[in-house]
Amino acid sequence: MGLFWIIIAVILAGVGLLIASHDSGTVFGIASDSFASMLYLGLWAAVLVVGVFAARTRFRHASRDLAYWLLILLVLMTGYQYRYELQDVASRLTAGLIPGSPMSVSGSERAAVMIDKAANGHFEVRMLANGVTILAVVDTGATTTVLTSQDAERAGIDASRLDYSWPVMTANGRAMAARARLDSLRIGPIERNDVTVLVAAPDLLEQSLLGMQFLSSLSSFEMRGDRLILTD
């Protein structure tokens, strides 16, 4: 039975990777559909192997083990068929626990995310700047994405060496900022590379802003009540 549970753990890990990486379309460089087929065939092969070993035991035990495998097969295949719906549920749970988390929207040919309005009345989104999570306010009045000096440092930008000569308008009034570049800026499955941003001078901006520079690169962005939909 030890081998049984090892195989189950490997297959469950494979299904988890398949669900988590469906946006990229590959798992370890293998197309998602091909990877799913490998898991499917691997599970049936495991059923046969266990069946052979089980044949050496009493029939009752063999029948019980086979029933376990068939049940697990049914659960795994059902989970894969409904992987997009399950990911939506997981995204909603994450968004409820972690404000600003973008929720992937399924059923669209284009990558899309949904953002819930924060308790303060603003749309806040957790975006990845050079792979670092930054909580930013969606600001359609900002021409460019603006990072606080602290967020810029976390994203690998040396804020102390920047030239703060660009004037920007914020909710607190006029501030000075510096131009910088991010290798990547990502919100859920939506990603932009080699992005020009502004970095506010130290202590002049309370929170980073996601501006029209990013929003205008999308095919659409629309507000539906307390939700903002971003579509690549």
C-alpha cells in the first residue's frame, strides 16, 4: 500500500501543476493537453500494476483496491474537466482573503481578470513588478504607472540613483518623479515586458498607481458595479 499512496501523491501533484499552469498552456515545457494525457495513461498503467500485485492477495482486497483506483480516476478526471471553474473558485477565495488579488475570468478567448473594489472605495490590485508583489491603486487619471520609492526598491530599482525631475500630479498634489524601467509588469495572466514607469521621490507618494499606460494597452477595461474587468 506504500507504493499505492506514492503513486497517488505524484498524480495529484501533476494535476495540481496542470490546474495552476493552465494560463501558460504548458507544464515543464509540455503542452497542457499532452501532460493531461500522460497523467491519464499513467493512472491507468498504475491501475494495471496494482491489479497484478493485488491478484496475489485475496480477491476481497483486490476488489477494494481496484475500487479505490476507479474512484480516484473519476475524481481526477472530473477535476481536470472542471479545472477552469475550480480555478475561478480558488481565485474568488483568494480575493476574499487577500484584498486586491486579481481573479482570472474564464469563458473568454482573451486573458481577463476581475478586481473587486476595496473597502476604501478605490480599485486596488496586486500586481507583479519584476516578480515582486505590489499593491497599487488603479488610477485612470495617471498617465503612467507610478511606483513609490519603497516599491521601486523592492522591484530591484535603485531609487537613490534616479533623477527626480519629472513633475506628476497625485491626490496629494504635485510631486517629482524619475523615469525607470521594469522588465515585466503582470496582473494575473496579463503581462507586459520592458515597461517604462515613474518612481515618486521618497515619501511623496503613499501608494503606487497603475496608470493609463498599462490600461490603454488592453483590449478593454470596464467597470461593472463594484468590479473592474481588465481584458488583454
